[in-house]
Amino acid sequence: MNGEKRRYEIIEILTGEKKPVSGSSLAEKFNISRQVIVQDIALLRAQGYDILSASRGYVLTREISGAENSSGKSFPKKVFKVVHKPEDTEKELNIFVDYGARVLDIFIYHKVYGKITVPLVLSSRLDVKKYMEKINSGESGLLSNATSGYHYHTLEAETCEIFQLIQKELEENGFLAQLTDYEPVEFKQSQTD
């Protein structure tokens, strides 16, 4: 199989999956090395495909403003600013997925380094459990440790009502954080919508 056909099939696979597809599974499917898959993903991105690299694999997003479901409808997105102790991370993430939201990323605003974003793509308790196993293994620490527990998550969900339920539970658990003056204006506006 030539590279162009393989890249077409990679897009077909990513289009059909809501969860991340690992580079190893793609390499196995096409009987090639994982490095070739990394190169294919780079070429696809150069062609304009919006492919996120999450900790558990690759995810194709339809458009930057929102992912689409099979009917072509964009899902609403919302950013939540939260703060909690490291031991409450799993509880926080489970609040999101238990209401049916998809956790697209985590990001922080560091006063020295600026905005640092890491894709997550978590949509179930199993996803959260695997993520926490990686964090607890000592492979890496929590990004929020760099900002004393303050961080943000971009979520997407089928309805805005889901965000209201999540916000209420975050407030009840003391996880919802107040915005401060140094945060970008566009972020403040999106929170008041």
C-alpha cells in the first residue's frame, strides 16, 4: 500500500472513532513502524486536517470551533476554571464525564510561561482511570501543580444544560474558581455567555 492510500485510510479510521486511536494500533494495522505513522500524521496536518495528539492516541476534530457528531451538528464547548488539591483530580474529572461531557484538554495560564495546553480527550470513567494510572505511576505530574492547583478544562457536550449541571456540582465540591484580572478578555467573555 502506498503512503497516500494509507493516509486516506488513517483519516477514515480517525473519522469513525470518537475515542483516541493509538499510533501503535495504526502501525500494527498497516504493518509499518510507529515512526511512519507519526510522519503520516504530520503530513495530514500539513494538508489541513486538525488532528490532536492525546496521551492515548490521535483524534480528528472537524473544525476548531467545535467537533461534529455524525449528523454534522456542532457540539457546544465551555471552559471551566477550577482549583483543587491533587488528590481530588479523579473526582473532578469524573464529574465531567458522569454528566456526559468530553474533556478535551487541560490548560493553565502561568504568569511567566503564558498559556500551556495539553490535549486529554476523556469521555468515560475508564478514560479517567487510565489517565490517573499514568499520573500516579510517576511518569509525569499534574500540570496544575505549576499554578498551585488552578487550571482550566475545555469541555464539549451535547447540550448547554449539561454544563449547568457540571457547574453546580463543581460549586458544591468547592472546585469552581473565580476569574482574575490577568486572564484574557476573550476568556472572561466566554464565561459570561
